[in-house]
Amino acid sequence: MIDAASLDVSPVSGLGTSLFEVSPRPGSDLIYVPNTDARNFVRFEHELGVRGHIVDTYLTVVDAGDSFSLSRIDLNSHIDRSSDPE
């Protein structure tokens, strides 16, 4: 993150693979970041592999006033990943 007043740069990890729209909430220290997180650590399309689940989609809320703490909201929590579509 870059502080616009001082131009200080602070690295923030855990935001995801692809960040889409970084939006600060006016009057607060909260920053909203919709993102996807690629499941690159899981390989191949087989029973123990990705099984069609290649990315996770989140809305991550960064609290810039609290040492850049993160809250991740899973935007696809309604999907039953244990079901088999076959």
C-alpha cells in the first residue's frame, strides 16, 4: 500500500492472485479489494486434483489502521465443493 500523504510504501501479502478494483471507504481506514486466488498448488484434473475448482473468489477487506490486517469474504461460499457433478 502507498500512503498518498507521505508516499511511504508498505507491502501487504495475502491479497490474492489477481486484484480487480481497489476501493478505499471514505472516512475510514478500510480498503476493499475484490480478487481471485489461483489454486496453483493443486495440479491436474483428477479425483484428488482441481475437479473444476481452479480459483477462489474473494472480497478482501484491508484495515490500513490495524497494521494492514485482512478479512477475506468468500464470494462463492454457497457452492458445495464436495458434490460430484457426474
